[in-house]
Amino acid sequence: MNGELRETRLIEGFATLADTLVEGYDVVDLLQTLVEICQDVLAVEAVGLLLADESGELDVVASTSEDPRLVHTMQLGAEAGPCHRSFETGEQVSLGRLDDTPDEWGPFRKAAEQLGFGAVAAVPMRLRETRIGVLSLYRLEQTPLSSADLRAAQALADVATIGILHERVFRETDAVRTQLQRALNTRVVIEQAKGVLAHTHGVSTEQAFDLLRGYARSNRLGLHDVAQRLVGRTLIF
């Protein structure tokens, strides 16, 4: 992608995120949009987003692929890997070679290499001293992300973070905690809904997620609401 096209797509990405931040927006839909924009405009093959629960543990909430192996790899990175370090320090972590990872990151490194990844980066979702999660970026090539890509990733993450921790909610800690916990709970319901669709339609979990999100978007409904209705058997499609 040439520089001019990339800049145009990046601007469009920011506009899309801004359009998503309407009253009563769906947090998970916002974060799913964020990872898809990152995959589109940055030199990466996969992107994931992890949010911290009340105890500070990171969980995958959005991913550019529903491949269980990729989600598992991201989760390993949250337990002992770049995402964990980025969240703990509030700093970006960028590795151009997975071979350069510390020994304690062994399970994460092995899982990432099995998927063919050569480099990884983690970008914190933070506002001043408050950290709510991490953006996880993977590329096949064994070279680190450019400084321009890291800046763009951080800017996109910052927009989403500010959208979640806007001034009114930022002053209301309980409301912030409730909103983030809802996003984490939504992921559980989505996993259940994917299972329902995969079974009823005879498709993969990744195709099931596409069906789920497509239905939500075409009917202007939140992912959480559609998933919950599917699991509760009050919606069939």
C-alpha cells in the first residue's frame, strides 16, 4: 500500500471509529472495528484486542480471526508475553524476531511460530495513568513494525480508549468497571452464539462469527443483544 493510499485509509479509519462512538454504542462492536481497521492500514496479518477484568487479568475481546489457535496465542501473550508486559508497564513492546523473546515467554513464542508469525507488537490502551487493555499486532515477516505503524496503532488505540473512558465515565469508576465487565461478558455470550450457529448452519466458528456480525449490522443491533437472543433461543436465522 503506497503512502497516499495508506494515509487515506487511516483517515477513513479514524472517521469510522468516531462514527461508532454514538450514544449507547456497543463496546465490543467498537473494538472489533478497531482491530479490523488496524489490519487494513498497518503492515500486519492479524490483530487482537485484550481488555483487563476487575482483577487485572487480560482476556481477548476482539480479533481479526476467530481461529481458536490465534485466540489461544493471544491469550498466552497476555499471561506471559508482550501483551502482559505492555499492560504492566504502559509502554509499547515491539519484537522483530520471536527468537528474541525471553525464556518465560516460551509457550507464547511456540504458539506464535506455529501460526507462521515472525514479529509481534503490543500497544497499550491507556489514558494517562489508567490502562484498560492492549492491542496485539502480528506479522509474518521477521522485521519489527515501523515507527509510523506503531504511532498509527497507538493513535487508533487512544481513540477507542477515550471513547470508553470519556470524561463523564472517567469520573465514575463504578460505571467504567461495569462497562468493561460487560464487554468481557459479551465475549462469553458471543462464543456461545458462535457454537449455536456453527451447529445449526454446519459452518466453522469463524464463519459463524461472520454470520453473527453480519446479522447485527444489517439489522442495526448490538452484537451482545443478537448473541444473547441466539443463546436464549429467542432468535433464529
